[in-house]
Amino acid sequence: MKLTVVFYEEPFWVGVIEFVEGENHLKAGRFVFGNEPKDEEILDFVHNHLADFIQKLTQSVALEGSYKRKVNPKRLARQVSKEMKTKGVSTYAQQAIQMEYEKRKQEKKRIYREKKEKKKKLKREIKKKKAKEKHRGH
């Protein structure tokens, strides 16, 4: 699991969470922190809200060429320091975020369409009722 606070989209800071599920499936999502987050705010997010956030993610991307191998601790330390210096998000994470975004977009469209149809149906029923009331008394 990796949390990277990299984006600064005009008024807000955005963090990207990458979560490898199983052996070769990656889930990723964006979390908006607001103003420049302090270390305490990031730790609070990690301890209290990260698990819920990861459970909400549904889209995953298949990773290619995953392997399991024991890593020398010195090599691991070098890799960690290298990752800390580089800024950026993996393309797999970007792909997963895009898929999640598209899914939410389709869901919102569906909900909006249903709401619009209900409203239209209600208006039509009110119109029918008014017309019926006009004809009743005469």
C-alpha cells in the first residue's frame, strides 16, 4: 500500500492511494485533503479513514510481471529512499483511478436519469389529476 500526496489542484492538495490486492491486482483512488496537509492530518487519515476508503474502491487493474522475492534490507532501504525522492504516481494507479472515475460518472448519470423520469412522471400525474378535477364539476 502506498499513499502519495503529490497533486496540487489549484485550491486543494490531493493524495493518491495505491493498494495491491492479491498478487497482481492494483486498486487506486484519489483523496482530497484540502489545504496543505500537515503530518498529523495525514496520519489521522491513514489510521482512521484509509481502510474505509480502500473498501469503497471497486475497480482494479491487472499488474503485469509481478513476482515475489525476498529483498535484501539494504536494497529495500535504497528503494524506499529513491521512491521518497521521486514524485509521481504509477501508470497503473492512474488507469485504476480513471476506471473508478468513469464508473462513478456512469452511476451518477443513471441516478440523474431516474430522478428526472420520476419528476416527469409526477408532473404528468398532477396534470391528469387537474384535468380530471376540472371535468368533475360540470
